[in-house]
Amino acid sequence: MYPTIDMKATGIRIRQLMDERRLTVKDTRRYLNLASVQSIYHWLNGQSMPSIDNLYALSALFGLPMDSIIIGSKKHPVQLLTEPFYIRMYTYYKKAVKLNAA
């Protein structure tokens, strides 16, 4: 399955980052030069996502790369090793390495 973005978790992450930096929704609206705060509330509630431009601006505002703001379904490499497909592939890999070493 390909990775997807969890909009609800991303909204929670944006709220967390704003709180850590003591930024209000109005401060963020001003920084992004948005007409109203409504779109920011939609992001925070998981109803929509920031545009790429706004996400890029948020990364500058928070001092973080964009991919540390977005929460997705992509698994950590260590988690992948527990899935049956990857366990089989690793077993085949070990056997192939043994054969080549002999």
C-alpha cells in the first residue's frame, strides 16, 4: 500500500507546533498573508491540508522541514521488518548472501 497523509494527525501536529512557538491562529494568518483564519482552522481540524506554498511557508515559520510537519501512514524501516513480506525477503537475502560467500 502506498503512503497517505493523515489529515487529522497533521492538523494536530500543526497545532502542537504553533503551541510550542506560542503562535496564535491570527499570528499564523498574518505570516501566511491569508484573508481569514478559516482555512487554518480547517487544517487544525483535519478537514483540509495546507497548499504546498503554505506548507513551505509553515516549514520556514516553524524552522522544520515540510516532511516533519506532515503525518502520514509511511512506516519506519524497523516496522517494515515485522511484516510477512519483508520477513520472507530478508530470509531470501540471507540465503543468497550465504550462497555467494561459499
